[in-house]
Amino acid sequence: MPEFGKRSKRNLETTDVALQRLFNEIIKYYDCSVICGHREQTEQDNAFNSGRSKVKWPNSNHNTFPSKAVDVTPYYVGEGIPWESKEKFVLFAGFVLGVASQMGINIRWGGDWSSNRKMNNKFFDGPHFELVE
């Protein structure tokens, strides 16, 4: 069974308890890495300036504490994180969204911002998941 490494655990601990519950369940079935939870201003500025985020500090759900957003990637032994494979991020997101639904946790995925299952957004953020209230 997969398990989170120290960095993933540390990053997940900065997120809302609902996201912690969700991804602690996900890791039982799907190997993944928690790349980012809460972001301080410098990290958010860097994410915005590099194009990894479309919002400035403090307007990202990553900027609350605990964070209402988390960046989690699938992880494949021998391959690592499939940054260039949109398909693998879509498959992972489908699993996460299904488990979240079963757990009663309302989330939105950064690959389908409108949650219309068309993935016709201008900005694809495959690792991003955020709570929707």
C-alpha cells in the first residue's frame, strides 16, 4: 500500500481537515504526492509570476490557513510524477472526485474549473483541488 513521504505529510498538514481526510483516504489506493498546501505570500507571488497560478496573494485558496486548496499529483514507481501526461492527471482527478463525493466532501478540480466535465478551461491546473462551500 502506498504511503505519503515526510514532505507530503508536512504539506498536507497545512490544509483544511476535510482535505486531510480525503487525501489520507486516497493514498490507501493511489500513490500520490502532496506538492503544496498553504502558501505564504512569497510562494504565491512566485506561483503567479511563473504562471503556475492565475491569482495574486492573498486571493488563492492556498493562502488561507489552514489552506482550502491542495496540489496533489499522481506518482508512478519508476516514472515519478507524470508532469507531461494530462491523461494521467485526468485519471487521478476522476478517482479523487469520486472518493470525495462518497465522503461528502465538495471539491473542485483545477482541470475542470466549471465542474462541467468538458475540461474546456483556458488554464489547466491538473494537481489542484480545492474545497467548494
